[in-house]
Amino acid sequence: MEKTLDTKFTYTEKSDTRSGFGDGLLEAGRKNPNVVGLCADLIGSLKMGAFQKEFPERFFQVGIAEANMMGLAAGMSINGKIPFTGTFANFSTGRVYDQIRQSIAYSEKNVKICASHAGLTLGEDGATHQILEDLGMMKMLPNMTVINPCDYNQTKAATMAIAEHHGPVYLRFGRPKWPIFTPSDQKFEIGKAWKMIEGTDVTIFATGHLVWEAVVAEAKLREEGISAEVINIHTIKPLDTEAILQSVAKTGCCVTAEEHQYNGGLGDSVAQTLVRNNPAPQEFVGVDDSFGESGTPTDLLEKYGLNADNIVKAAKKAIGRK
Amino acid sequence: MEKLSTEQLKKTASQVRRDILRMVHEVQSGHPGASLGCTEFFVALYFNQLNHNNDFKIEGKGEDLFFLSNGHISPVWYSVLARSGYFDTAELKTFRKINSRLQGHPATEEGLPGIRIASGSLGQGLSVAIGAAQAKKIDGDEGVVYALMGDGEQQEGQIWEAAMYAPHHKVDNLIATIDFNGQQIDGPTNVVMNLNDLKAKWEAFGWEVIDTLKGNDMESVLAGLEYARTLLGKGKPVLNLLHTEMGYGVDFMVGTHKWHGIAPSDEQLENALGQLEETLGDY
Ligand SMILES: Cc1ncc(C[n+]2csc(CCOP(=O)(O)OP(=O)(O)O)c2C)c(N)n1
Ligand SMILES: [Mg+2]
């Protein structure tokens, strides 16, 4: 069905965003000898094998010990190393929240927390592994930068960009093969939203895998004569409030779309921005206070209301509330 | 429940292995390696050792309780629960599919009989088992609490918090087992993060430690579990080091971490099933 749609962005290939991370880490490692890698028994899943192979003296297998890994990373950063930690998003956040809070965020350490298998699209492993609260936990921490790129190319660019940014960063990516629809030569600017598609009736603010769903939703809405603007919010924090306010000033309403709980996610951040400056109708596409479950990524996005069709519905609802 | 003889247990184990492989193959997802490696343990426990009712009540008052900390080996547990009557074996075919009670990692949310707590995030199950054992003591309940952990899982700090706690509080109605298969996701445990002398570590923490050297031999597993029970009630928790082989029972899966978490292809399944007698009827 997607194939026959006239989407403004297209793809010929799919890849997982975690491979974008792995390839970006390798390049960051080649550019900067201070980049070091740590992983908690998930080298294959995090695609850190190439970095490990090329820089064995700068790579540390820590075993299944995520709390220890966060402390080690904080310690390594003290003399100028730039540690990239790798494990699943659940074990990168909730599992080690206080270690991150005290030793990394509060202490302003230059640690890059790189988190794979985030959200429902992790699939069959089910709710224990499908974290839908991580953006909230991480954005609540002072000093923390929070990034959730949308495809392989953007994840690779983001990985290289955070190596050059000083300060704690949470980088969130995922497991499934996903369309590669952004350019391979993009420059990733932390904190700068990317207006991908211009529109006038409604703005769709999307992050992570749901940016692709937003691109599809725009085409579907266009077929029905509705003009949607699509903005890629790859950086949840610091949030590009200027881009958000400018767009909503024009369209008068918005939808936020993310693979996360309503509570604590991108939708929350956008709502706060609007309420404080220019209240406007907003609809949320996300998970409504529930855990996930086992299933295929496609089935799960459908069941939990996170695909393009749900964005289309939400957009119409937001327009109706203007 | 009626206790099965060793011969019956062996027959059951063969069927459970078939179930594991067919479940993981059907959905092309899940963890066959340590499920196969722990089959003798689960079968001996549920069909011979555990005093339990298959009319499931989450409180389990007066019963022995089992907690699985390394939740990724759910296939072996689900098969054994179904085969011992907790739910219909036909439900095994829903494993890891949407709207199933058989979640990728064990969960209570969908109400699957036999499960008392979610697991999957490693390192948490021993603490839960100790808590449950202490609750039994408060009630004067003579039931025994069992827990199973992985050996890679021993790298989690919480395990050692629990290891320190249980002897201090004389939790002597607890038998914890470690699936000592020497493997984890990224490779052999001694390459990933060496556990060194695990036995000495647990002894130093104050546990009564036994070795079950042949963890894939039904007689030995049963003897180990029986012996463990005789050590209860003497002021110390019991730790059973169960030496198993990951992937046991299928020649091309045995002894390697490569089958920790991948599914067999159609041909591989056929080959594997050819090595395992269908004793109780496939689901
Ligand atoms: C807290 C946590 N960290 C990481 C993982 C990912 N993970 C699942 S199984 C596993 C390896 C476990 O090794 P072991 O306990 O030896 O089990 P085996 O591979 O023998 O089945 C890892 C790292 C997890 N489930 N939970
Ligand atoms: Mg192991």
C-alpha cells in the first residue's frame, strides 16, 4: 500500500538504526582517539563489533553489569576519554537510573549512553524489554541531551555528532529494519528540528521510527486534500521550541508521534511549549499508559495505535478542534 | 501431583525438547540454547520434586514455588507448565505472537497459570525468591522455594546483594540453581567476564553449595535436587551448581553460545526433531 503512495521522501533500502550507530561509532573512533566503547554482553545486538575489532585497546566488554558500566564510563571520561556505552534501552536507563543521575548527569560527565531496541518495534521479546518510558526518564535529568533519530543515516550522523558535543547524551535507536529515507550526507545539528515537508493545515512533530510513519501519513492526508507539515524532532532535549512555535503559529494545530508513552515523551515537551506560549489543539500518537507485549513490529504498531493511519486520524481530529 | 519415574521423566524431556524447538521455529524468535540445556532440570523439578497443584493460585500457600530469573528460557518453562497441566498444550503455538499469554519473557499481566512474577531483565529473580521464602517462614508454611538463574547472569550486582542477604537472614527453605553452561550471548563466560571460582564465591557468602556435575543426565539431576532438599532447614540457603550444556539434545546446537537466541530454519528443525523421539505427542 505504501508503495503506491506519493510520499515526499522515498526509500530503496531498509536497515536498522542500530547499524547506523555501529557504523557511526566506528567513524567517530577513527576521527578521535579519545572515543572508547563499552558494552554489556550485547556486542552483536548493538553492532559494536567493528569498533571492537579495529580498536581492541579502546573497547571494554563489561559483562552483564550495566550499573558497573555506567560508573566505568563516568570514570573514563574524567581524563578526557569519550565513552560510548552500549546495551538495550531498558538496561541503559531504568536499570541504571541513579548511576546515570549521580555519576553522569549531575557530575556533567561526557558520557554517551547509546541505547538500542527501544520501543515496541523491538517485537517478540515483549514488554520486559520494550521500554516506552526512557525518553521521559532521560529528559527529566538536568544536563542530559536526548536524541532519537529516525533511520540508519540519521542515526549514523547523530552518533558522529555526539562524539563532538561535550556533555552527557542519551542516544536512542532500535532493532527492526526500517526505511532509509534521509540523505547519507546529512549534517546532524543537535537541537535543531528539521522541517521535512511544508504544509499549512496541521503540523506533525515526529521522532524516531515514527518519522517514517509521519511521512506516509502526510501523503495520505494530501490525497484527501489536507496539507500537513512534517517536522523531524530528532532532539527531544534541548527542544527546538522556536521551530515548534513557528510551525504551529502557521498551521494552528499539531500531532505528536513517537514510540513512547504519552507520559514523559515528545508530546509532553511539545505540549509544555505550546501551553506556555501559544496554546493550540494537539493530538498525541503514542502509547496510552500501557506496557507493550510480544508480536511483530508491524502488528504492535497497529495494535497500539502508532502507525501512519493513526497519525492521519489524529491529524483530522486536531484540525477539527481548531 | 504424582511423581514420575526416571524413565517417564526421560520420555517427557524428549517431548519438551521437541516443544521448545517447534515453538521457537514457528515464530522464528526465542531462546532455544539454554532451554534445551535446562530441560532435565525443569522436567525433574515439575514432574518429581515440586509439591504443587496445577490448579494455579498465585499465592501458592502450602505449595513449593519456582521462580525463573533468566526469563529468556521461557520456552522450556512454558512447555513443562503445559505438559504438567497448567494450561492446554495447544496454547504453545501462540508463543511470542501478538495477543498471546505466552510472552517472549514470562509475565503475569496476561494471567498465564504458573507464572508469579515477570522476568527477562536479568539479575532480579533471586531477590524475589528469597522474599517469597521469607514470607513462607512468617506464615509457618513448609513449602520450599526454588529459583533458577543463568551463569552469565551472575555478573549482575543484584545477585550478590541477594547472595549476601539470604544467609544473613538464615533463609534455609530456598534452593537456588545456577545453569552453569559456561555460555552467554557474546561467547563463553570466561571470555566475556570470567566468573572464576563460582563455588568458592557462593560458599564465601555463606551458602551450602552442591555441584550437579551431569546436568543433562536425568538420574544426576534428580539426585542433586533430592540431596538439596535434605540440606534445608539447617540455617543456610542451598545453591545447586548445575553443569549443563547449552543446546543439549541436538547435535548441531550443543555446547555453543551461537544458539543462545536464534531460531532454527525449516531444515534445521527437521534435522533436530529427527534426533528427539516424539513420546507424548506433539501439540
Ligand atoms: C539486565 C539485562 N541485561 C542484559 C540482558 C540481555 N541478555 C539476555 S540473555 C543474556 C545472556 C545471559 O547469559 P546467561 O545467564 O549465561 O544465560 P544463557 O546465555 O546461558 O542462556 C543477556 C546479556 C538482559 N536480558 N537483562
Ligand atoms: Mg549461560
